[in-house]
Amino acid sequence: SSAVLQALEDGLKRAVADPSVKAVTICGENGIFSAGADIRGFSSPKRHVIPLGSIVSLIERSEKPVVAAIEGVALGGGLEVTLGCHYRIAHVKARMGLPEVTVGILPGAEGTQRLPRLIGIPAALDIITTGRHIPATEALKLGLVDEVVEENTVEAAIRLANKV
């Protein structure tokens, strides 16, 4: 939603500007990182909405390390947010993917550029063109995430953020 995008942008800008903040962890709520955009909103009248791609770029440009704590799912725009992060930690039960293609849409927040840079073209093409959900253990093997944990993902991400 536009409120979530605005909060993400505002929070990141505050963290970057605050000299006492050394690193940033991005997480979802209620055990879900993000299922991406609600496609029903695509047909609603256009309001001023911050483009997700600009927020992902803002994350990527941060001079402070940004760690994604992925629980539940990181799909579509949710995965694209994690691709802007410098590090990604996923819970063992998490799933990631770019399912937009299954409804005839290409990922729109530069996931089609960032994913191949991170995991290579063949693996990225499979994920982008099939829309399949990747389990965390496979994501680790592909290099999509840096670590898979069975414990509290947010705490593990904070530990990593403090370490780096």
C-alpha cells in the first residue's frame, strides 16, 4: 500500500540521517515479510504513490548496511525490496518468488535486473518466467539469501546487522 511504501521510505531516511544508527533491519509483520502488491489496486484510480523501484534503489544506495529478515513469504514487490538490501536472512520455512508472471505482469521494481546480478541469469530466468515460489533452503543454494535460520529471523538479522 502507499502507506507502507511511505513508512518504509521515511524510516530508511530517518535511519540514514541518524548518526546513532549503524545498520538497518527490514522485516514484515505477523510472520510475513511481504506478499507484494495487491493487484486489485492496479485498476483503481491513480493517486500519488511512491514507486517501489525508487524505494528499492534508496535501500540499495544506503551507506549503512541494510538486512532483510524474511519470514513467511517475500513475493513480488516484497522480494524486490529484499533485493535492494545488502544482506538477506530467511527463516527456514520462508518462500520467495516473483509470481507476477502468472497473472501476465512482469516484475516492475527492477527485480528483473537485480535478481540476475545476484544469482546469475539461468536461475533468475527460471524464477522470473515461471513465477514459482523458492523455498529458503533453495534460495540459500542459489545465493538469493545469505543465511537460513530456524530461530527468530529478526533477531538473527539484527545480529548480522550489528556484526557488519
